[in-house]
Amino acid sequence: MANTKTGVWRYLTSSLAMTAGMAGMAVPALAQEDGERSIGEVVVTAQRFEQTIREVPVSIAAINGEQLENLGIDDLKEVTGQVPNLFINNFNGRSDTVRLFIRGIGQNDVSLTQDPSVALYIDNVYVGSAIGSSFDSLDLERVEILRGPQGTLYGRNATGGAVNLIPRRPQLEDFSVNTSVTGGTYNLRAGRIGVNVPVVDDLAVKIDYGRTLRDGWVENNGLGDDFSEQDRENARFALRWEPSDTVSVNYAYDWSHVQDTQPFTTATLLRDDLPFGVGPDGNPLYPLPGAPAFVQVEVRQNDPQFSERRPDEATSLRPVLDGESQISGHALNIDWDISPNLTFRSITGYRRIVSNFQGDYLPTFEGRLVLFGTTVISPYGSVGGQNIATHFDNLSQEFQLLGNTELGFGDVRFVTGAYYYTQEGEQVQASVFVTPRGGASATIDDKSWALFGEATLTPNAFDERLHLTFGARYSEDERSARRINEGSIAYARLGGMTAENCANQAFIGQFLPGECPATTGVVQAATYDKQFDNFSMSGSISYELTEDINIYGRIAQGYKTGGTSERSADPVLFSLGYEPEEILSYEIGAKGLYFDNTVSINAAIFYMELDRFQTSVQTGATPGERDFVGLDGNTYQGVEIDAQWAATDHLTVLASYGSLETEVGQPTVAFELAPGGVCTGTLSGATCTQSLISEFPYAPEQTITFGLNYDTSITDRLGLKWSLNYAHQSGSATSLNVFENTRLDQRGVIDGSVTLTLDQVAGGEATLKLWGRNIMDEDYRIVDNRSFNFVGAAQQAEWGEPATFGLTLGYRY
């Protein structure tokens, strides 16, 4: 990283110039027609204390409940494009799994045995797996997005950042009801109801329930259901108890049941070469990876149309089935004010995921095996079908001590705590790649504990405008896993070949008839067991230029623990695993209110260095058989700006901009393969070398949003609101590996709504909202890759949803 100092210096000096310019904006003032026109600041708990965003010396974005309602956001995936340098999409071919990328840092491959790079929290409780993370959230108060490494204040370490989902808590004072029904395109039917009940003076409960049904927007003319159907049910029970002025107890249980069908994946480009010529039925022949040359796959595509446009219909050759995920969680938050300046906090969390995914990554493709020019399988089989059952449980306990104290030279505010986390899980996978690939399973049993703390000193000097913060964290992680993969010959040989191993491997041509080894072995698992520890620090300095303008600088280290791959095709690589990621981040920013509090601008410039990035590489015959290898010398740099303008008493303008430049630290990645392993790059002896692209995937160079919110009264009882939002993301790569990578095009999506409100309806307020998402019907892909190039699909894609419209009738009391 020879250019590190130059890059840091360039970005820090640029940010100083930016900060100085923004500070100068505070001089002029706009004339106000009355005292109502101002920016309402969002209160966040990013540093465990209630603060406005302006007071937090970290790049943070927040979307409050009203904005979420205006944008029609129920699902975490719908937040993408609304926040600079945040990218969210589903995992390839799966509707139940979400991938989060902040500032280009995220995990393209989702593995049960690997921690996410971006930490997700609900009710302050860490969600340990991306599997099952696509679910509707009921009645959120706000969403907080922290950009950059986290750890000195949050339960788990995260190299990319953190996303906090913060539901509304019960209110002790008033009984209330909030309900709505929605109808829309693709036969959308949805209902929501929330009831807040004060039981006694110090106890209240809140119950929320939601149900959503929607037809698929890609019609299936073949077998099974339509693609992208939605069938979701969720509920949340929350209890708030305040037995005294110093004790507050908040408990919440959330439950979601998701039975969506898979998104549609199709080839957008076919291979134009025929390595083995034409098969018995006149279709292309391709080699089966990892098998001898006399083994080929004859493949044909059922749908004759290949297009880069979003499809409206398709014909699946195998039944499209509902998936099923049940996600539940308990969160217990206890606050005890020991004294006016000292609070003890306990956060206890338990979450469970039970998921059964049934899908086909190329449902319109047919394939069959050809040995020595003779077809041995009929009828045609899947070239990308999988059934994956996942069970995952995680338990966490966090204790914090928060307070402030007056020293002789200044005031100190502090947070210190201890964190314990454990997770257990199992994933059982049955793959069908032309032939059944044999059973595969993985189990994990992980534990982690940490001590952390952060203190902010405000000296009496400098008129108490200067704030110095230091944080530190020590973590220990114990990771253990077991893996069985009967579809891999390298795994099949671990315990000696069994009769089932031999039959499966002979079936795909690994052995000629009669040449299989002795079948007296037993199925044996590869094992992984390692421990890691890490000490990370963070420090920041902030200064209040005026009462309304803060500037800050921050340096932070981050860490993501090591582990292994639950989809490994190589028992040696599985047992070796991968090392922890370590990141160093530099950030300078300015946050302020200008023009008599009618304009808010928060900006940051950052530079980050990441070593041992956990790179996913294909090591088996199919793209789903993968391991991880460390990648050093990676850099990320960019700019983030969030702005609001109260243009009139009724009109608010929102705008944001993100710029991102990423650089991969190595042109290639090399690893040792076990006998029978598959190299999709260059093989020299046992060393496989794969070429890498120069930028990180799902890291758009530009993110731009622009929104208008208008709120006025037509009569004393009748009100009008309308909202219009434009979200733009530039194109991005889709994989680090050259042989898999494609490029997503840029996209610009417009959402909007018009709402009429009528007061004094049976003592409450009725609303009628007409809304639209992707109003201009932008055609864009959210997933694109070359994973199935070896069976003729040179490129395949999934699309974002088309234009949808609906009408929501609501009532609040």
C-alpha cells in the first residue's frame, strides 16, 4: 500500500477545505415568513446516548418513521438507494436472504459460517445471519445507518458499518390504534394493525400484526407457481414497564413467516462456443467441471428469447415452489439509573431462524449427462436446483455502564461494557446438477466475548466546544464447524469410499465401471476449530464552530473474525479456514444547521484500508461449492453528503450524494487444492490462481437521491401530503472473480405518494394514500453473474421490481 499516506493526505486536506467552505455558509440568513419554517432534527442513539445526528462524530444517516411511510418501505431491501454508499440486494436466486454493503464493504457470498461485514440490529440485538433477513418490519420509529467500522460501542465487530432497526416502543400515557388496508397491482392485498394499551400507570403493551399477499410479477407458463410471489405474515408484541422513576424494562418478541417464491433468474447471453460439439439431440455439449473429458452435459434452453430486458413471463421446466422461513426474536432491554449521572443497562437477545429454500437458479434450462457420446440420464434434469434447510440460533448478553462525571478540568461522558455472544446452526443442502450431487451439510458452534469502552472528554477550555473521544475493544472468538459434502470426491475420500460415494462419483464419470476403490469406508466430516483475538481502538476529535455547526475527525480500527466456509468443496481448505479481516478508517466531516435552521448539511470524507478481505472462490464443480481466501491491501475512499432544506412552511427538500472509489489490493488470488478439487482459473501443480478485477462488487461510484415532501391543510379537518423521491445508483461490478464478474447498469428509480388526511373521524384520523414505486418502470438488474458459464449460460440475471401502484386506507386513533 505504497500510496496510503498520499491518499490519506489528499482526502484529509480536501475535507478540511470542504469544512471551511461549509462553515462560511452560516454567515448569511434567509428571511422567514414565520417561526415555523425549520429543520426538525432526528434524535439517534448511535453512541448509546440520545443525540441529534449533528452531535455524533460519525458518518450516520437516519430515516424516520414518517419518511419510511412516505417511501412505502416495509422490507430492508427497499432502503437501498436512499442512503449514500449503501447497497442492498438479495442473495443470488433467494428471496429470504439480504446482502448489505456499506462503502463497498460487504460479503458477496453468504455463508452460515461467516459473520456479515455489515452488522444488523433489531431492538439493539445483533442478527447473526443474513439468511432469513428479508422480512417486513412493523411500525419502525427509525432506521439508523452507521458508515465505517464499528465495535467500541456495539455488540459485534463490523468492518463495513451497522444498520439499526428501531421499532416504536409502547407508550404509557395513551391508548391508540393504527390500522391500514392496501390493495395494488399484481393483486396486492395487505393489512396492518397496531394497538397500544396502557394497562396501569407504569405498564403498557403494544401489539402489531401484518399480512401481505401478492401475485408474482413474472408469470410462470410452466410448472409450479409464478416467480416472486409474496406470502408474508408477521407480528410483534412489546411490553414496557417502569416500576419507578429510575428503572425501565422493555421486552419485545417479533415473529415473521415468509413463504415467497424465488425470484426469476434467466440467461441473458449464451456461450457461442461448443467445446465438445453437438449432443445426441442436437443441443450444445459442455464439459462437467472436475470430471474426465469423456463426461459431457447436453444443455438446451426452453425459452427461446434471450434479452437484457426485464421479462414478464417465463416457462419453468421444474415446479416453482414456495420457500418457507420462520424468523423470531426476543429482546429484553433494562435501564437502571443508579444515580443522576450513572446508568446500568442490560440487553439480552435471542434470535432463531428456520428456513427451507427450494429453488432453481436456471429454471428454464434442461441438462442431461452424456458418457462416451451416449445419454445416460433421462428425462432432462436441473442444472442449478437446490433445496437448502437452515436452522440458526444466536444468544447474546450485553451489560453497559453509562454515565458522566465532572473532573477538575472538564466533563467526561463514558460507556463501558461487556458482551457475550453464542450461535449454533446447521445447514443441510441437496443439490441437483444434471445428476444428484449427493448430500451436504454443515454445523457450527461459535462463541465470542468482548470488553469495550468509549469516553468523551469536554475540557473546560475552548468554551466547552472541544470534544475528545477515545474507544477500545478487546474481543475473543471461538469458531468450530463440521462439513460433509458427498458431492465432492475430495470429501468422499475422507473416510474411505462408501458404496453410496462410489455410485455417485461413478455416475458422473469420476471412475470407470469397476474401478471404484473399496467401499468399506464410512462417511466422515471435515472439521474446523480455531480461536482468534483482537484489540481495536478508535479516536475522534470534534469542535463546535458555532452553536449549530460541528466539525470532526475520526480514526477507527475494525475487525471481523475468521472462520471457514459451510459450502466448501475442499476439506483441506475447510480445515484451514480464513483469517480475520482488519480495517483502518480515516474520516473527517462537518455537520451543521444553516440559514436560521432552514438548511441542514452533514458531510464526510473517508479513506479506509482493509487487509485479509475474505474472498469467495469456487473450489468445486458447481458455483455453489466455495471457500474463502484472504486478500490484502484493499482501499476504499469517498464522500457522503446528506442535506435538507425547509423551502417553505409546507415544502421540504431532501438530497444526498455519495461518491465511492474502491481498489482491490491484488490482481490474483492463489490457494492450494486438494486432489479432486476444481480450479476455475490457472492450475499449476496443486496451486490454483484466479484473476481478480480491480474494484469491489456492489460498490456504485455514485449514489444520488432527491426528494420533495409537501404537507398542507386544505380545510380545518382536511389535509394534503405528497412525496416524490428519486434514487440513482451508478453501475457496479458483481464479483471479484474475473470469470464470474459482469456489470450492473446504472439505474434511477422514482417513488411517490399522495395522501389525504381527515381529522375527527370517530375521534381519530383517517388517511387515503395513493402510492407508486418505480413509477417510470425503470428496467434494472439487481443480480448479474457468469456462475453458470460452464453449462452454456454465459450470463444470467435477476431484475428489480417493475412499476407498482396501490391505494392504502388507514385509520389512527
